[in-house]
Amino acid sequence: MQKLVFIKTFGCQMNERDSEIMSQSLSAYGYVEGLELENADLVILNTCSIRAKAEQKVMSLLGALRKLKIQRPEIKICVAGCVAQQEGEQLLQRMPHIDLIIGTQHIYTIGHLLESLESSDKAIIKTGMDETFAIPKFISESKKLALGDLSTPAFRKFVTIMQGCNNYCSYCVVPYTRGREISRKIKDIIDEVKVLLESGIKEITLLGQNVNSYGRTNQVTESGLPCSFPDLLYRIAEIPGLQRLRFTTSNPKDLSDELIRCFKDISILCPQFHLPVQSGSDPILRRMNRKYTVQNYLEKVESLLHSRPDLALTTDIIVGFPGETDADFQATMDLLEKIRFHGSFSFKYSDRPGTSSNVLPDKVDEGVKSKRLAIFQSRQDQISLERNREYVGTARSVMIEAIRPGAFQGRTGTNHIVHIEEDAALMPGNLLDVFIVHAGQHSLKGETRN
Ligand code: 5AD
Ligand code: SF4
């Protein structure tokens, strides 16, 4: 009998991809994904613990689920991802209505774990971490990806190329929640990309916490020969049928000249780069354990723009890191003025358990953090709008998506959303030249002028 699973995903693209994997694994166990929590037989919260706020959101939803479990005791409640990994048993003590706690390396076995739950009168917790863990071959998607479904952007997909992180930036929980850095075998990645292309996918985004160090910590080729991230990009770009390639995320310290050259050499590599800088102040970068200076960062940006002048650069910023002075914050603002990022994600520093910055002195007052964040975001908004206006009057290659029958939008190579004002029917999935006629804060407007 068919059962309904409701999945709520918090956090990053890595989690989005993990949720997809869980949904697809569960289809072999008779589950279909539903959009409503109320009728679900199984609820999965795929969680994020990067900042305290993300974790609080999970906790409040879990609190609310207690009522549902009382009303319908047969419903199964599963917590997966980073909060599950970090809290494990403690989470169950606080929230005894949970049935299954799955850490980041165990999402692939969710179907099997649910079966075990049938014959268990206790909750199951799976949070072990294996240093030699390998992301399983996972290519059973083709049948599920119906291109007829216009509500989802069926032409773009994520492919995970590595898991974990070895960098230990002092504020970051990722090395603890996702474990040691492990790269996937190149063959598994390529097989997965091929399956996606066969089912009509045209754009792939490669995912990892720090893609630049792909292939460094474990063997990824059958021959035993090394394979770097640029090598992987060249290999993937050769696969017939792929129209666009993107990747995220990169730590600036590992951004190599070879990778910069890829932007010149690989035509399907989109002119978009997310390069988190975190702060514009060297003393803060040092205390963040980022291992680059503002000058290093500026030089890398300059070479990137030299290699691909139309590149749109985005970044992540943390304000109010312990010890951040007004002068340190001003240095971040100065960097924003210098680079004029196309966009950024900015956050107030949040103490995370187990990280080394947690114990640093001179924590910045919450009010000061909020003020700095507002100043940064308001200037970034202006710059993003000005950057967007630079596109007005130019033609951009846009991959068409249907938002509903007869209404279209798309994305430029720079990853800007373009709303298309058009009466004619467009073919979703096609790459078309779109003439940009208007720029807003978060998106562009364009026409195809056929
Ligand atoms: N506090 C605030 N922001 C954080 N990030 C990571 N850890 C923290 C933290 N403890 C931000 C960084 C990272 C992004 C994914 O989240 O900017 O690049
Ligand atoms: Fe966290 Fe730093 Fe690793 Fe990024 S590179 S996941 S910020 S530890």
C-alpha cells in the first residue's frame, strides 16, 4: 500500500540534495512524497545546525509535531541531517516522540532503517561516523524525473561530489556534523550525471563543502592516478548533452590557477562564482582560521575576472565575530565597495557548540551585530540593484523554465532570475537569448524578441 512521506528541508543545497536522495530511496519502500504534513505516514525533518537560529526552527517544529504524534501515534517522525548528527541521543531525551534519528552518513539507508523500526519498540538512533565512508553509487533517479511536471525546475539538478570538510574554520560546525572530507569516485559522479542527462536534465551543479579540494584526501580514480577538481570539471564538461555546469562552494585558500583557467577553457561552465570571504579584516580572518588574507582574496578575484570578465561574484559574510571592532567591520564594508559583489549571504556570528570560536573572548553585543548586519545588507542591496541594472539593454542566454502553463522565467549563466514577458509559447529547457528590459532588486525582466 502506498504511504505518504512529508519532508521538510532546512539549510543548504547539500541538504536539499540529501532530501531528494531520501525521497527517491523511499519510493522503493512504497512511499510517495506529499506536500501536506497532516496526512503523512512519515515526517522527515532534514535539519541544519549552522547557526543557532536554524536549530531553533527545527526545535520549534519538532515541538509542534508532538501534538500530531499524540493524535496519530502510528505516524513516524524522523530527524535527519546536522542536528540529528550533533544531538543524537540528547535530542531523543528532549523530544521523546521522535522515532528515528539519522546522522549525515546514514540517510542512504533510511528505507532499511524504517523497516527495522517496524519490529522495534524503541526509537532508532544512527549517528556513527566512519572515516572511510564512501557516498554510495546513487543513480536510480531516471524514472522519477518526469519532465512533464512544470511546477519543478526539472532541467537543473544537484550532484554531490564530496562530503564533509577538513578545514575547521573556527566558527563552523560542518567538520563535526558532516565529518571528514571524502570525495566521491569520479566514475560514480559521471554515471550519475549521465543518468540525469538521459532523463532530460541540462544543467548540473556540483556540490561539496569545499569543492576545490576534491580528490585530495582519498583515491577517486580506478587507476589510482590523482584527479583534481579542475580535472573533474573537464571530464564532466565532455559528457554529451550537458549544457550548463556550476559548482558550489569554494574556500578561497584552495582556489587554484587551474580552476581559474577552467572559466576560460570550459564554455559550458557558467560565469558565476560563490566565493565566501567571511570578513574584510585580516586579524578576523586569522582568528576565523581561514588561511588567506584580504590581499590574497583580491588577487584571486582579479584573476577570475581576467579569465572570465562577465563573471558574477557572490559571497558569504559573518558580522560580529568575537573581537570584531568597528575598524574590522569597516574593513568588510571597504571590501564590499571594492569588489561590489553581485550578491551575498550575510549572517550575525552565532556561537556553535564544539567550535573553537565558541570559547573566544570579546563576544560582540547582539545589538551591535544587528546594526552591522543591517548596514552591510542595505549597502549590498543597493550594489546588487546597480549590478543588475548593468544587464539592462543586453542580451543574455537564459534557460527557460515554465512557472505555470503559459508563464515563463529562466536563469542567466550568472544565475540571475529573469521573468520573461512573452505571449508566445516557449520551450522549457531551451537556452534562448533574452533581451533584458528591466532590473529589480532580486530579478530581471526580459523579452525574447523573436
Ligand atoms: N555563525 C554565523 N554564520 C556562520 N556560517 C557558518 N558558521 C556560522 C556561524 N557560526 C556562515 C558562513 C558560511 C555560511 C554557509 O554560513 O558565512 O559560509
Ligand atoms: Fe565550514 Fe570552513 Fe569547511 Fe566551509 S570551509 S564548511 S566554513 S569549516
